[in-house]
Amino acid sequence: MRFAIERDRTLGTALARRTCLERRPKAAVLTGILGFLAMQMGLALVIERWVPQFRDPEYGQRLKILEKRLACASERPFVFVMLGSSRAMNGFIPRPVEAELERCSKRPVVAFNFGITGGGPLTESLTLRRLLAHGIRPDLVCLEVHPAVFHADHSGAELTHHLALNRLWLQDLPLLARYSGNTRQVAWAWSHNSLVPCFTQRYAILSHVAPAFIPYEQRLDWVFRLDSWGWVDNYGARATEPVRQRARMSARREYQATVSHLHPGGLSCQTLRDLLKLCAKEKIPAVLLLMPESPTFRSWYSAQARSDFDSFLLDLHRHFGTPIINAHEWIGEEDFFDSHHLLSSGAEIFSERLAKAISPLIQDPQEPRTASLVDFRSSY
């Protein structure tokens, strides 16, 4: 009898130990999963609230620099912001513009470059809305108008190809949904992209902490070399003649067919009109800018394409009273990297000329501001 009791007790202990050993791996896996999810939620919260350069490096790093400059200002400065694509990002050096505007207005000025790679009117609208949400209200915005972006056949390309969901904040989704026409799909896609930020934001994070671990073409470490005006020389020593020759050939393949048959229309045109309406609503004066293009690039436009695009810009000018600065012919071939992105030498020339064109828009603070801005249109 005693033997049977001892045997049952031993068997029960063994079974309990076996059950415990079987449960331990399951508990470890469950703990690991919960810990991973908690880590991702924490990382997502940190990125959303405190580290914008890990969500959208190009915007987030510039925001940090601009906020720091404004916080250090002894009085509220006149804020001039450039919005646009990589053309503006590489080509606009704010320092000479800032110096010229300060000289003309006799007041503090902060000029800043918010050009974003692949940017068009939708990216410009997102950037301006983000700045306003962060309490930064520009006194003058310069909106780059990249002609190829407004071709009717490619007008949705910025929405479908250039705007990466992992670089958007929750507050950006209503604008994106307005133009995509599918709020639920946008929200689901964004949520899916935000579930594992250690993966979706890996290039931004590694570009900051360990850029050597990712391929050169995926690196964003140049963003962390921006100067106090939001500009960086992206080409520098690598702009050798063989590299520039390949870049020119690439630009020709990408743009020649588009600009030769350019006919403005579609989503991009509507987005720009909506952006100008936003500027009017917020009482923010705006200027439309055509960035410089080399003689080679300009030769790709057909006469009809030039006429159609000119009509589109003139229509915007008549409707909104927005001045237009046409800098297409300001810079020679030798100062371009690839026929439409400026080298630092070309950027300096362009920025100094732009300063002269912009300065009449800044009046002495003692003088009353005119109701409309001066028109700086010039022919193609």
C-alpha cells in the first residue's frame, strides 16, 4: 500500500515537472512576443513625439534646426521658407537671401530650405501644414514649380511613388486620404507600415547611428550634415565629369519624353491650387518659382509644351495674384550636376540672384504692407 502511494506521488511529481518544462518554452515565447510588441510601441511613440528625424529624416532634421534658430532669436524674425523638390534642396543656399533681406528690411530674417527629395505640390502642402502644426508660421513661402510634375499623364506619381507611408505622421493622413479618395485604405496601409518601426524606419535610424551598415544609395546620413539654413552640398568631390555624364544621360531618359509632350493637368495641378488657397486662408504670401535648368534640358521642351505650361502659370497668377519668378535661364551648363540639379557653384549664383528678386517683397516694418506682391514674371 505504501509502495503504491510512493509510486503515485513520484509519478505525479514527474508529470508536474514535465508539464512545467513543457509550459516554460511557451511562456518564454509569449514573453518574447509581448516584449517585442512593447518595444515597438515604445519606439513608435518616441519617434512620433520626440524624434521626428527618425520618422521623416529630411523634414524632421530641418524642423529641429529651424526650431533651434527661432528659439535663439532675440525678437520674432521674418521667416522665409523654400518648399520644393531636390532641385530646390540642392540649389537654394539660404544664407545670401537671408543677408540680403536683412539688409533691405533692417530687421532679423531667418531663411530656410525645406526642399524634399521627390517633392511636388503635395509634399509642399504637407510640409507647410506640418510647420503650421508645430507653431511655425512663415512670413513668405517660395513654392518651387517643377514642370514635369504637372504633366497630366503623370500627375498622380507623387502620391503613388514618391510619398513613402513610413515617413508620414498620423496628422498627415487626412490630406493624403483627400487626394487618394480612399480613407480606409490609406489608414490601413499607414497602420501596417507603423507596426514594426525598427524595420520600416531602419534606414533612418541606422543612417544616424551606424551609416556604414547600410548600402550607400539607402543612406540618409547627409541629412545630419545640414547647415543652420537647411542646406548641404550633396555632390562635392564626387561630381567628377564621368559621373556627371552618366547623370545627364539618366536625366535625359527620365525627362525628355515627358517635357517634350508636357500638358499640365490632373491631380498635381489641383494640389497646387489647393496649396495656394491654403496660403491665402492663412494669410501667408507665396511666390511661385521655376528653378534653373541647363540649356540642354530646356532644349527638350517642345514649343507647344512651353506654351501650355506658360498658360497654366499665368492662369494661377491671374486667379491668385501670385508672383512668378522664372529662373530657368539663370545658370549655364557647367554649373549643373545632371542638367537640372545645381552644383554648389551654380547654387551660389542662383541664390544671390534670387535674393535680389525676393528683396522687394520684404518691406520696412514701419511701412504698411501692400495688399498684393510684385509680379516678377519673365518669359521662357
